[in-house]
Amino acid sequence: MQLSLRCLTDLFLILILLFILPLNSNAQNIADLLKSENFTEGFRPYLRIGIYVGVDSALIEGDAEVFDKTGKVVAKIQGRYTLSVKNGKIAISNQLTNGDMIKFKSKFGLIKVGKRMFRGDIEVWLRNGKLVLVNDLNIEDYVRGVINKEVIPSWHIETKKAQAVLARTFAVHQKMFNPRDKLFDLAPTVLDQVYDGLNQEDVTANQAVDSTRGEVITIGHNAVKIYFHSTCGGRTGSSQEVWKMRNDHLQAVDCPYCSNSRLYRWKRVLKSSFLTERFKAAGAKVGNVNNISTKRGATRVDSVIVNGQSFPVNRFREIVGFSTIWSNDFTVKKQGSNFVFEGKGAGHGVGACQWGMEGMARKNRNYRQILMHYLTGVEIRKMY
Ligand SMILES: [Zn+2]
């Protein structure tokens, strides 16, 4: 009976394949189709963040059990301890441990490292005689930790939901396609998203995270690479234009929504001597700055010509100051010994415009409509 059932199942599979194959001559397409059905299979919604990398010591505080790599309890802590390297081993204050990793699992789910409180587990690795501390935590807890750094408390709940989905998608994409290190997926710096443990959480942002749990922006079955910026100034820029990098979902779109940003329009009057000083400090030999012009792309400045020398706009902003020249969309004219910069928006202008998201939310758009407006051809899928 069992045998014949299996034969029937096999026959059924063959029949299905016979039907599918002529439609999809490319076997890869079938694999993709099957994969997209199993979108969530095997995905562990946890994220590893390097909180201290290559340090000699760190303080850890809490009520926790300490495990070795095999899952055996090797110590318990209650209170405050110094982690360090002694005789080539990881030491918890004076107690030496074996192996290249120990893991702290808190009784109450919270543990303090240095001055910051963390959810999840803390792993301590020994690498080249130094310590690497990794926070292993649920992605939802991570999103709670970063979202408040990215939104203004008074913003609309739909804006916060959109930002939560962006933050989650960023994390999932990094974990899947671009981990920072063998030991962790993300670094807690502005390079990734600013993550400051538990100290940053607040109530309405947490609601935004909970109500979008597991939702990720995808094309097909892949989480997309996410970019956002403060204010686009009226139209976003494509990643092709701004970074010479083609991403189908990062196209230029109109944004008549961000005019409440204080940097929707800005003006800076900079002395020629100030600019001369900045270029000198950056080691860019242009001499006394007496001539500046710009070369524009489709929506923004592409390069800035200073005394006949061309600088990519991002390098120009870096030299003069990212919060002096707020964006890559500006004009410049000379007035006596000053240069007058008049600009639109703040940030690189690619992807979602945060003040625009808030403007859309205030016009009763929900977070899905908001995200679909800024990101072309994407879906929002529940990953877990
Ligand atoms: Zn905008």
C-alpha cells in the first residue's frame, strides 16, 4: 500500500513537471517559483551585532548563565564583571574559561555591557588575542532599538510603521547578502544603522514595530537593499544617477510631500577664505578658492568644479561639511568674497524621503502606500 502510494506521488510529480517544463524552459525559473513558495523556510529571524570589536576588556553586568560553544554551563554571573584576556583565555573577572567563545544568557532577557542595556544574548569571542562582543538578538528587538534614532517622536504612526519596515528590511538584507564580519552581520555605527541597545526605545514606535512584525520589502523572494534620507526637496534621485549603481527599485520619483522639513530649502553664505581653509585641511590642493561651478545630472549636482578641479559632489560635501552643504542639489554663485549656496533637501536623495513619508502619512496614506511610492516595483511580504 505504502509503495503504491509513493509510486502515485512520484507519477504525480512527474506529471506536474511535464506540465511546468514546457512553460518554463529555464530550470532556474522553476527553482525560483518553488523557492518563492517557501519564502520563510529556514530563516532565523535573529541578527548578530558587533558591539565591541578587538578590545582588551569590557564590563558586563546582569544575572546570567554562561555557556561554552557546546552549550554546557561553565559559569554564572550575578552583578558586575570584567571581561578580559588572561593567559590566552577569556576571563570573567578572575575566572578563566576554555575555548574561543562564551555566551551569556540573561535570566530576564536583559544584559548590560559597558553603559548600555541589551536584549538577547551576548557572545564573547577570542580573536587574535582580543575580544569581540556580539549581541545576538531577535530582529524585532533590533528594529525597536534603531527606530527611535530615525524618527521624530511626534511623527505619525504610519510614518513610524514605514520606518520600521525599512529598518527591518535593511537588517534582513545585510544578514542575507552583506554581513560585515565572520562573527556578526552588522556594526553598531552609522555605516549600518545606529543601534544603541535598549536605551532608545519608546512606546508608539514599539507599536509601529509590533504591528508590522516580520514585514520586509522584497523583489521576488529577496529583501531589497534599502536607502533613505531626510528630505529630497521635491524629487528623489535614482541610485544610477547618484552612485552610478543600478537598482531597479531605486528610481527618481516626484515627492510633493516634504515641504515641512526645515531643510526643504536652505541657503549658506560661505567666505572664500573658509572654503580655502577646508580644502587645505582636506589635503586637496586647489589654492585660494575663487571660482566654483557645478555640473548637474538628471536631478542633482554630479560634480563641483573648484578652481578648475573637478570633485564628485559627495567628496565636495565631505570637504566642506555634510551639515554645511546639506544635500547634493544646490546652485552656487559668487558675491564679492563670498559664495552663496542655495539648496534643496538634506541627504543623498536616494530611496525613501523621511519627511516625505511623514507628509504622505498626514495626507492619510498608509505605510504600504508610502513605501510603494518611494520604492519602485517592490512588494511587502511577511517573512515570519
Ligand atoms: Zn521628499
